[in-house]
Amino acid sequence: MTSSAGLRFKTYLLILIMVIFGPVGDVLLREGMRRTGKLTTWAPAGVFHFFVRTFTIGTIWLGIGSLVVFFVAYMLVLSWADFSYVQPASTLSYGVVALMGYFLLGESVSLTQWTGVGIICLGVFVVGHTHPRTTEPE
Amino acid sequence: MWREVSFFLWIIFGGTAGELCLSRAMKTVGEVTDFRPRALIRVMLRVIKVKWMWIGLTLMTLAFFGFLGVLSLDNVSFVVPVTALSYAVSALGSGVFLGERVSRQRWAGVLLVCVGVALVFAGKG
């Protein structure tokens, strides 16, 4: 049987990996999409050409690579912890994304938005103080 | 604006349904206790035989394209926090689809996240 402390350590370690690699991937994707241009059509041919252009940009692939690392950590943690626990716990990454968008990409973030991000992080703190598993393993 | 809203609905419902399918697939495989590369590869080989994994991956891929689409229109510091609206959907889905007990405390956390997302949306210039 896995001890409660061991389970928590394992869970927090993988969530840390998720919190770093998820936001880095998102920021790289945004930078790549800025270079691609805006998707302004719903026409299938237009959408197809838009995404073909998207995947010729190196930054997009770096973003995808970072998100793959995030995704593997996410799948591993989902093998023992509840989905409704892991997903909100990973929202710490929303704060990191806002900070990276502001400092690295020069995006404007209003005071109301910073407040919103802070409340999201508070929500994460509340969720983080519940046990990671509520159902018995099969 | 309608274009962004369409993208967000696409991302939130498609992505959340995909993640629920993935969670169900990983629960079928069981807890991962060995993190050595060879053991992880064995886990992956077991995972790809679970149909929920493929349904989940398909839904998440579609949501990813929607995510790229909306990232071409708006800042990442706006887009990513708004997608956190999926917590309301996922908490409901976890209880119904996965049989997880979502406690009052978790609901309170999810509610805070939703209020935060609303402010992020409202604060957009």
C-alpha cells in the first residue's frame, strides 16, 4: 500500500512538472501563433491552409514538445489521483501563464485580470488541501 | 467576439470530455508505481489498448486546434485563464462519469476558480 505522505509527494512532484512545462508550452504556442497571423475564416480550405502554415513554424513545435512533457506528467498523476483533484491543482499554471505573458510577451494585463488570476490561485490552494483520492483503486 | 466564444465553447467542452476519457483510461490501467523508462513504456503500451484513451486523444486534439485558433486572436494571458471555466464542467463530469466524490471543499475551490475566470474576462480591455 502506498503511504499517504508518499502519495502526496509523488502527486506534488508531478504537479510541479505540469506547472512549469504547461505554461512554457502555452507561451511558445502564442508566440508561434502571432507569427502565423489571425484565423479569420471558417471555410475548410482556409482553415486547412492556416494550420499547414502554423505547423511550419519552429516555435509551435517547441511549444508542443513542452506540452508533451506536461501531458505525460498529467497522465501519470491521473493513474492514482482523482481528476477533479488534479485538474484544479494544476491551475497554478494559470498564474504562471499570466506572468509569462506579461513579462516575456509584453501583454497588457489589467488590475481586474490580475485579481482574477489571484482568485484562481486561491481556488487552487483550497482544492490542494483535500485528499488526492476519494475512490478505491480497482 | 462570437468567434472567440465559439472557440472557447469548443475548447472547454471538447477538452474536458477528452480529459475525462483519459482519466477513465488511466484508472483502468491502475496506479503507476514504477517510474523507470522501461516500466513507463510498458504502461504506455497498456494504455494504448484502452478505447477511452483514443476517444480522449481525439477530443483533445480537436480542442488543441481550437486552442491554436483562439491564440491567433487573443493574448495567452487572457485565453488560458478563460479556459479554466472547464472546472465547472469537469467537476460535474467527474461525479457523473467517473463516480468520484467531489467534496464541498473542492466545490468551493472550483467556485473560486470560476469567479477568478469571470474577472479575467471582465477585465479585458
